[in-house]
Amino acid sequence: MAAARRFHGPSDLHLHSVHSDGTESAATVMAAAHRRGLGTVALTDHDTTSGWAEAAEAAASLHVTLIPGMEMSAKHEWRSVHILAYLFDPDDAGLRAELDLIRGDRRGRAKRIVANIGRDYPLTWEDVVAQTGDDATIGRPHIADALIARGIVRDRAEAFEGILHPREGYYEGHYAPAVETAVPLIVAAGGVPIIAHPSTAGRARMMPVALLEHLIGVGLAGFEIDHRENTEAGKVILRRLAAEHDLIVTGSSDYHGLGKPNQPGENTTTDEMVARIIDRGTGSAPVYP
Ligand code: AMP
Ligand code: FE
Ligand code: FE
Ligand code: ZN
């Protein structure tokens, strides 16, 4: 083992704030995690690091260790793939340029979706802006919140099952780099890339094992296995692959405040795996209390 461990568990390394599609401020997310008894957490907003400073301050005052993180948008063919990135340099030029592209296109894409919906429902771009934090990475959850505010749907789940579902015809995709590009970008920024919820059911079903093995070859560090959306069959394959390649495996909640039923600490990551992430990340440091 490297340095003595300065963090303590339980650890939940996947939580969202209003800097992307969570419903709570970064400080409130830290407080929610602390209330649930967590000792170490990562803030992983989509495609942004803008919540790090507020999270660090709040975590320190709660005696919680913060692992700076992000959930980066990527794609494989037409499928959306999410990559959790930990302890990377937030000022790395290559990564920043890519994140700017993603966030910029997410905005244009959200406008296109709203225009599509606006043909059939009373929904405007201003309604969505009103639901979105100033510097937030915008996503369909913000459109869902605008639909709720208009009384068109009851909650985010209903919006995703209906109007926001691709089959309804309003959906538009957004730019994201191929996974083969995103993983090395995170590594080059000193970060630790771990595929988020790799085996969800349906459209985003698992990437082929040969591709996962290619990604391991270019620096993929591991898989988020204990996540409520991973299928049991997928977990079996992922556990086998992780053992074979000595990968990091994590468990986490994917907390979004009131935006999803997921609660902080509903899945956790072992101390051994947290230590491996800390040892491997060189672009930024954990924030210890
Ligand atoms: P987008 O990246 O803009 O296409 O939106 C996907 C985001 O919506 C993901 O980050 C999820 O957190 C969120 N999401 C997906 N399905 C649901 C759901 N049924 N209820 C609430 N949030 C969801
Ligand atoms: Fe999300
Ligand atoms: Fe995700
Ligand atoms: Zn997430």
C-alpha cells in the first residue's frame, strides 16, 4: 500500500448537484451525504467541474472527504455512454476543450428538443431556462422540470417515459466524443476513468467486451458495478472482466436530489477501491477534512 489512508468510508462516488441535473446545490448534496453517514463522496456533475469549490468547502466543514469528479458524456456508435472521471486536472486544455464542445452542443440540442415539443405542447425555451442553474450542464431533466412546472407531466420519470423518450419523436441527440477518445483524454488529464452504469437495460445496453478490453488497453481504470440500473447478467460479465484485468470496481448511488429516487449511500465503494482511485489519480487531490 502507498500512503496511509486519510479518508474513511462508507464511500459513495457518484452524486449530482444543480451544476448539472441534480436538484440540490453542491453544499446541500454534501449535507445529504453526510446525513446518510457517508465519510467519502465524489461530486460527479455531467461534463463540468463548476461545483467542485462549493462542494470542497461544504465537505470540509462536515468532516467528509471529497474526491473531485465528473460524469463525462461519450458515445459508442449511437449509444450514449457515461464515464466517471476522478482526480483529473480541471484546467487540462485538451479535456476542457472537449467539455466546452459537449456543453455547448447540449444547449443547442435542448433548444431543438424544446422547439419540437413546442409544436404540440405549451412549452418555451424560457420555461427550461427557469429550471436550469446559471452555469449548469443542461440536459433532458431540465426540460422535464419545465414540463412539470407547466403541469404537463407529474415528475421526471413520467417525462422520460413519455415526451422525452426517443420513440415520441421529439428527441434529439447531442455531440459527445467516442469512448475511445474520451478515456485517453481523461487519462492525459491525470484522471481515473471508470465507466458509469455500464450494463443498463434497453437502448444503452452494454458495449461489446472486445471494446471494453480495448478501452482497458488505453487506460480505462474500471467499472461502476453496484448501481441500481445495472442488470444482474451484466454485473456477472463485468465482475469477471474486472477480476481478469485487475480493475477498480465501484458502487454508488447516482443521487440527483429530488430528480430520481436514488439515495446517497444506497450503494458504496470499498476502502480498498477508493485507495486505488486515490493512488492512480494525479491531476488533482482529494479534499481531506
Ligand atoms: P440527457 O443526457 O440530456 O439525454 O439526459 C439524461 C439524464 O437524464 C441522465 O443523466 C439521467 O440522470 C436522467 N434520467 C434518465 N432517465 C431518467 C428518469 N426516468 N428519471 C429521472 N431522470 C432520468
Ligand atoms: Fe444525470
Ligand atoms: Fe449517467
Ligand atoms: Zn450520473
